[in-house]
Amino acid sequence: CKLLHDNEVHCESTNHTSPDPATLRSDQMTVIINGYSEHRIPLLQSITAAYAASPSVAAVVLLWCNPSTSHQTLAHLTQNLSAAVLRAPSSSLNHRFHPWEIIKTRGVLICDDDVEPDPNSVSFAFAVWRSDPDRAVGFFARSHAYDVASKTWIYTMERGKYSIILTKFMIVSIKHLEKYSCDEQYADARKIVDEMNNCEDILMNFVVAEENRKGPVLVGAKDGGVRDYGDARNDGVSEGVKEVGLSSRRGEHRKRRGNCIREFHRVLGKMPLKYSYGKLVDDVGEQGLCEMGGKLVLCDNQDFR
């Protein structure tokens, strides 16, 4: 483990050079865990270890995006993690998709700091991604839809189809990171992400769908499943851990994300999102596990409308 020095973001200028595809590994992927809340630091030891235990993972990187966290805290953190720690230049959520030089693989897993998957589930998802590396692959799905009554795009969940993979766990190609971060056509959309402090995952789904004209791929978790500590419906998790996420206020969260979809559609002048229909899973439901009544159960069986 080592603490990497602060990095400036050069990719939107001529200083950024795309990596030579021949030098990138395709048999493993790099895991980028986004960290911000110091309340979740105790979780990171087990979460980084879970990813590092997967044979499909070449490296685990904790991208720390809280500018108020002291260097001493991060230096101490690196002593207990199965990961390198990279301090982002700012708190911008766009940094989650920056093609950092530390990435030496074609596949990149972007994930949150409160989701812990079984290593076999990680390997299964990576195998699915390798079979079609132009698509986004993950465990958590949502959908866009057009509401006829209000004549607007909305953010929702539908049991029969989906068009958005969440960054709770999202595998994409490094070329999509470069497209997201460096392509001038997404400059205004990246500004919306910063203004809303939300929706970077939705924008990445726009980017991937625009490139391949296909929907994402939802995979089913295996063995121990995917533990979602950040879900507000957990019984046995401290409030400091489960309430710090952007989605903890669900009604407001869905409204804001619907606004993002409408704004991305406006500035891009297109709606590239494509539907997929869950051929790899029995149900397009929540994959995360929460502790309820002393048992681990699926967090979400609701309609989400």
C-alpha cells in the first residue's frame, strides 16, 4: 500500500495521452473505490480486502475525494488497506471516471465505499464484461422513462427492463473513462454533474450507450451476494455509515436524478440510453443485502415508483 501524491487533471488538454492498448492487461481489472465520508473508513478494510481477494482484480485504488480530510488520516488509512490511496484534486464526482495513470487494465470497476461483494461475484461480473467489453456491467440497475402526463424524462426502477447501471458496482472499459473525461461533447454535461453533485453514473451510461448503441448488462450476484451497508433500510448498521450517501433521502434523490436526465438530454440534444431486459437474472430487483430483523435479506422489494 502506498499513498500517492495529489494529482492534477490534465485529460481535457493536450497533455493527456491515451495509454497504448497493447500495454493494458485484459485478464484482470482495476478497482476504483470512491471514498468521501470518514464515517465509512472502518468499512474500507474489509471492502478493499474483498476486492483484492478476487483473482480478477489486478489492483485496488481508493480515490479519496474529501478535501477536508487530513494527510495524516489518509497516511494512517493506507497502513490498513489492501489498496493504494489516491487523493483527488477536488470533491468533483467527475473524478470517479478520470483515466488515472495508475490504471493499467482495460477493464475498470467503479464502486462505492459501502458495497462489499463476494469475490466470486466480482469474478463472475468481470467474466460477463469480458464477453462484451463495450457495455457497462453491474449488480444494481435503474431506468429512465418518459412520463406522458408531465411530458418529461424521469428516473425510476422497472421490474422488466433497465437502462442504467449504478456506480455502486459498475465495470466499464478504460476507453469509456477517456470518452467521459476528455471528450469535449460532454463538457457541459460534466458541469451539470458538478452543479448537481450527483448523476455521474447516469452520464456514464449516456456515454457508453452513445458509443455502442446497446443497453447495459445486469448480472446476478453469486454465493454470499453483495452487502450494501449504505442502504438506509439496514437495521444493524450505524447511522453514520448508512445515512451519508447521496441517495439516503430517496424521494428528493429520485427527483434530482430525473432532473439530471432531462438536463443531459437538453445539453447533448439526444437520448442515447437503451433498454436491456435482464436475460442474465430472474428479476431486475435490488441485489444488495441489508440486515433486517437479525437476518441478511434483499434490501429492496419495493416498486420504487
